[in-house]
Amino acid sequence: MEQTWSDIAAWYDDLIRAGSGPHETAVRCLLGLLPPSLNGQSVVDVACGQGLASRALAAAGAARVVGVDSSPQMVALAQRHDSPPGGSVEYVVDDAQTLSSLGSGSFDGATCQLALMDIPDLDATLASVVRVVRPGGWFAFVIGHPCFLMPDARPTAGDDDGRPALVVRGYFDERFWRSPNPQGVRRAGNHHRTLTTYLNALARAGLTVEEVAEPMATGRLAAERPLYLEVPIFFAARTRRAMA
């Protein structure tokens, strides 16, 4: 039976609670792209899952964080986690493609960690983000790197030096896919899109790229998956909505 994010919500929460190199790397990458200070800012965390990034935003000083996810199971799990001391985090069930429960221009910034590739309509999602962020506001996101985390990428031993490598095929074949790994995150499904598609969608939405990142693995991720010392696991960027 094909699984959804709601189906694997409890498993996903347990994975993050136990410590996950990819997710720890994604949080560090996201926080590194944020404006110098979040003090006094309100931030919406789009497709927040069990709230890992939402709590990190509150801990980083955001005055108000609203985590939004379409999965009631994920939102219920997020609500069971304690907010950081002094942080205000609330969670709402809503579709990232509409954000219909949120008012226009009601946030200083928005984030989306490891979720844009899970959402069917990228243009609608970015349009919704632009709507709820005030003019001049920012949007930061982290995605699985579309050049390397893709359906037909296969790790290999590499050359005689023993360094891990990756064989990539089918990069231009944009499609929805599921990982066959019964304990993998992407068994819930993923939309493979080229980097060109993401960047052009940002431009169409009126978002200007200010800074990008392709983090090299460190710590737990480097120990667990040395491949990501050779190629980046994620692509991330901070963008800006134009002033009215």
C-alpha cells in the first residue's frame, strides 16, 4: 500500500527524536540563511511536519512562529513538543498550496524546510508564501538537492582512492517518485524537479534570491553518510519579496 506523510508521521517523529544527521544539517543550513536577527519577527513555517524547524525558529528569537502542515497527524505530533523557553509556536492544519487560514501580509518571513519537493503545485505554494509575507519580507527554504537526491541516483565506490561517489541519470525527467526503502523518508513520495524549475518558479513568484547554500556534511551526517562530504545533500536559499 502506498504511504502518505500521515501514515509515517509517528515513525518520522521517532526518527527526528532519536537524532537524524540530514535533519540536523537542514536546520543548521536554514538558520544560517536567516536574517541577522529574528527578534520581534513573526514567521510562518510552511509544511512544518512535526515542528523541528518551527521550534528552531522560536529558539533563534522569532517572536511568533506559526507552523502549517496539511497532515493532521503531523500537527498533532508537533503540538506534543514543548516550545523553546520564551518562544511562541502554534500549529495549524492547512494546505501549503493555499495557506487559506492565514491573512495576507501577516508575517515578516517564511520558511519551508525539506518540503517544497513534497508538494504537487510549486507555483501555487510560492504564490501563497508571497501573499502571506509582507512586502519586503523574506522566504528561506531547504530542499533535497535536485542534482543528487533524485530517483535514478545510485551511490558507487568511486575510483581506486575509495572515496564514495554518485552515478546520476535521468536528471531532466521531472516526475513524482517513491523510494523503495521501507524505512526511508521518501517512501511517502517526492516530486523530482530540476534546479532550473525551482529557480524559475521563484522568479515567477516575484522572489529575488539573496543567498544560497549547499552544505557539506559535518558531525553525525558525515559519519553516517560520507558521500555527502563529496556532493551536497541539500540546496537552500533565502529570497526576498519586492517592496509594494
